[in-house]
Amino acid sequence: MGIAVWCQDEAGPFQTVPYAASSWQEQEHPQKHPHEYIRNGTAKLMTLFHPQDGQVRVKGVESTTNIVLHAWLKQELTQIINVLPQASSSLSPELTKQAWLDWREGLNVKFTLPSQLPPLRMLLVWDNLAGHQTPELMIWLYEQGILPLYTPLSGSWLNMAESMQRILIRRALDGQNPETPQQIIHRLETVAKVWNQQPTPFQWGGKRAERRQRARLRRQQHRLGGSGACTQSVLPSQSPSSNGDAHAK
């Protein structure tokens, strides 16, 4: 429908400790980490992910307070919006607002929309955190034509940025022994740059989609005892009285 979809999330904190990982080593010469280490602070990762083409934008920080996160989000989202195709100006204000309302249908978290809305240009999927619901940030998003969609409680798996971050974290930290938060930040950002050289698009699917499909099929079928057979409709069962009469006869 010409609307961009981006996912946002934060990961961490990551400590300055040795990170275990499997690796190939010469026989009788395993990889070793120091048995003593100093906890020298932590680092976090702010992520914006575009599932359609697999591009990811990240920034490593030592803190993800609202001041830090909101400033980075505004900077990155502004750059993304500026390169999107120009929105159509032929829609009436009523149809423009209806497009916003349609995408909000079924959401538990709904904020009051401004009376004047620009054309909807982006859906931003992120977690339902208090810092993501500040009025100043919400108004700024609406002015840019961005509609935030909040994942429900225990529904972080609906945010594809979660999977993207796991990939980056494993590639950056597994088997490593960072000694400073700056080393962690450098590794995370470097891995993201390498990923963007040949990104992999994401799409909904995998084991979760297969389980949901099997669940839908189970609701349409009725299992029979004694084998793996199923029927599309429920077989009528005999009442105890009629069963007794049959045996008596």
C-alpha cells in the first residue's frame, strides 16, 4: 500500500565480561578466557530495522534514557522519511484520517489523533514502554506521518527487530572478551555495517506461523480414536439409554 514498515527496539545491557561460544580449535588447545575480569560498565544497542530489504540502523550507547533515544529516533526517522516517495496529495482530509483509523483498528493502546493529519507514510512497530508514549514524541511522529504500533504485553515476538538484534549480538560478542563499553559498541556497530553490505529481507513465517496454521487445521478437524484419522464434522454419539437397549436386544 506504499506505506513503509520499520521496527524499533533496544537491546542490553551488555557487560564487559567474557562471552562463551563454540569455536574450532586445535586439538588439546581449547580457546581460553581469563578467569578474572573487571565489570567496567555496560553498553546498549538502539535498533531500527526494515524487514522488507533487511537494512538495519543501529547506535551503541551506554544509556537509553528518553533524551538519548528520542533524539536518535528523530534523526534516523527524519532521514528515512526524506527518501520515501512523496505522499499523494489527492486524498481528502476525511480519507487521510480514515487511513490512520483503519491501521489503528484492533489495537489496545490508542492515542487521540490530531485534528489535522498528514498522509500516512510509515508504520513503526515497537514495544509498549512508557518512554515510547510521551506526548511530545507522539505529536512529532504524527506530524511526520508515522503511526506507532505497540506490541502487546508478552508479544515481543511480533517485533522483527528482536530477531535482528539477536543476530547482531551473537556475531559481535560470542567468544569475545570486551574490556570497555566502547569495545562492545564498536563491535555491535561494525557487525551492523557488515550486515548492511548484503542484508537479508525478513518475512512472517517460521515455526510460529506453522504452529498457527496447524492450530487452525485442528479447529476444523475432529480426531478419531484408534488411529490418526480425522473427520470434518462431529460424529453423533449414542446416548447411554439407546446403547443399553441395543445390547439388550
